[in-house]
Amino acid sequence: MTRLTDHLLVLSFDCLSSLDLPMLETLPHFQELLDKAAICRQVETIYPSVTYPCHTSIVTGNFPNRHGVVTNTLLQPNRPSPDWYWHRRHIKGTTLYDEAKQAGLSTAALLWPVTAKAKIDYHMPEIFANRPWHHQIAVSFMNGSKRYQLEMNRKFGHQRKGIAQPELDDFVTASTVHTIQTKKPNLMLVHLVDLDTQRHHHGFSSEEAHAAIQRHDRRLGEILSALKESGIYEQTTIVALGDHSSLDHSRAVKLNVLLKESGLIQLNGRGMVKDWQAYCKSNDGSAYIYVKDEQAKDRVRALLHSLVVNEDNGIEFVLEGPEAGLRGADEQAAFMVEARRGFYFTEHVDGEPIDVIIAEDVAAGKYTHASHGYSPGKEEYSTVFMATGKGIRQNVEIEHMRLVDEGPTFARLLGLDLGKTDGKVVEGILKSK
């Protein structure tokens, strides 16, 4: 298959929403990107719309139930901090970076989710120390390119403060600039999280979120300058995209409290889960309910249908596992529930079934002010896609596309094939060779 570009740079601005476009159009470096870009203002995300499944869908072209990364974190009810789907081994089938590597193209990935231990040439994985005896830098080194990460930390490590934002994205941007200048990879995947962090902590339209978008504009400018200075700007396709949007909420729904009260969750003396017959696995704006037997399933079904009739309980709809599968989510869950606007789900087993969120709880890390994970069908909940450069038609607007269409489109640009995917190539933005 013919390659349409020499270099593909994908910049994922986590939590970038369609509603952000008016602001982006006023910022100098996003203006430069948009000036001749192919754009889709309404990109349909996946279900559940959380970061790890989203980024896996981007590089596979498949929905979560097919690629296997069905949520952010593993089902580990007994752990206070469950592990995430950090590793490449969790993905079923091939990925864009696998196919690029096999075709002899050079690859780079900086904090791209679900890539730990992947075969990527210049690789800084998104993974964090999740045990008291782990050290962040050591964990990163063991799961990515050791020499490359050592060089990036030696040069730019002074800019970061662990995994805190906005310092982490500044470190990633400096590493991206250096990698462009010195490595010139054919495929580069970069994940920036500042905006998502600020929206969780402060709310969708907060001053902190707007400041993060302005910082992203500066970061984009540094990356565009690096492409020009390195002499590969004209040979590069530049893509800026979001993975999901976000919604504000004021109430936390704790279904595990009700499952505990129903005798379906048992706690130990420290208030932690000792055993369970049914468990609510949160995706923030949605949640899976897993059960261990049919009796528990019948009891949970009755409970959920008694809750959904009252809007104050915060549940918009209930799906059976097969119905969730039809939407691309995990059909292995007994049920999937969607939160109403203003609500989100947590996995807490203590307190009341519904909590009013106060600033002190957010500051303490118990709750957040805004979240994602909701159904793609929610109003004003789409994300965006912008592409410019080699292989891309200028000033084209696509009315609608899906997150799963991005991977096949990227593969076509690089002359690769992801095989049979849920998504399809967005032909309308591509130049013919």
C-alpha cells in the first residue's frame, strides 16, 4: 500500500471537547494548525469514554469489547488502588505502532496509554508506581526504552514533579521536541493530560481548564517549531485530537454501598472488600456491574430497575451485558449503567449511597468536579479531530466521524493495514498520491 506521508505526528490532548473549538480558533498556534486543516468538529467517542479504552481504540480502530481494554483499571475490588491497563499485552490484535514497526518504520510514543512493554523505538510509557516500594522512574524505565528515557530525564527531568500537572506535560513536550529534532520518527504518538487533570479537579469551564488550553497552545507551538527546525515539517502529517469530552457533576453515586447493604459485598475489619458476589466497577460517567452467579444477577437486576425509576438516584438507563456489547462495551459485565447529568459513579463502599460533592472532598482526592466515561449519545459530549500537512486535503470539514475511524485513517497515511476493523478510513480528508 502506498504511503501518503513520511512522518505522522499524533498529539492527543486528553479531554479536548468540541466546545473548546471557539477558544482554539483564537490561539495563535492552534490557529496555524487550523488554517489549512481538515477538521471534524463532532467526533463520536466510544463507550465507556475513558482514557485507556479511547487511546486503544485510536490505535486499533476497534471498540473496547474487541480490543480488550474495556475500562481504565483492572477489576481488583480488594485493592485500595487497582492497577491500570498499562501493558501492551492487554490489547487483543494488532496496533498502529506494531504495524509501523513491522514495516520498518521508526516509532516513538510518549505517555501513550496501554503501551508498557510495547516494541516501540523511543518509548516513555504511561505507567505509575502503584506499590509503596515502587519508584516512579524505575517503573517507567522497566516498561519502556531505558536509554531513551534516561536521556530525556537527564536533559529535562528538572521540569517535572513526579506525575503532577502541568509540569508533567511540560516535560513530555520538551522530550517530544528533542525527539523530533534528533530521532525524526516516522510515527510519533504523544499524550498530554493537563486539560483532563484541570477539568477533573476544577470543572469543565473553570479558569484552570482555560489556562491548560492556553498552555497546550504554547506546547503545540514548541512542537511545530521543532518540526520546522528539524527540516521535516513539509514531510509531516500533524494531527491534534481529543479522546473524549467531560461533564460537570455535583453528586457521587455509590452503588457498592447498596450492594453491601444487600449482602452482596462483604468487608473486612478495616472496611475493605473481603469478598463479593456483585461489584460496581466505575467508569465515572458509567459503570459495569459484575456478578459471580445467576442468583446475584437476579438480585442486582431487581435493585437497578427499582433505582432507575427515580431520577434522584442518578441512573439514566440500565443495559444488560449483551446490550452493552452491542455498544462496544464489555459484554462480560452483567449490567452497564449510565449516569444522569450531574451524577457520576464511584466504587466507594462507605457512607450514603449518594453523596453531595463538596470542595473539601475534591481537594482531598475523594471526588472530582467533572468526569467522562459517559455514553457518546450525551448531548454536547463530542470531541474533535484536526489534521494538516502531507497527505491531507486542505480546508476540508467532515461533518461526522468516530474515534474508531482514526486508526484506519492513520494506517492508510503510513501505507499500513490494521486488518478488519470496526472503524473505516476517512477518505474525504486524504489526498490521492
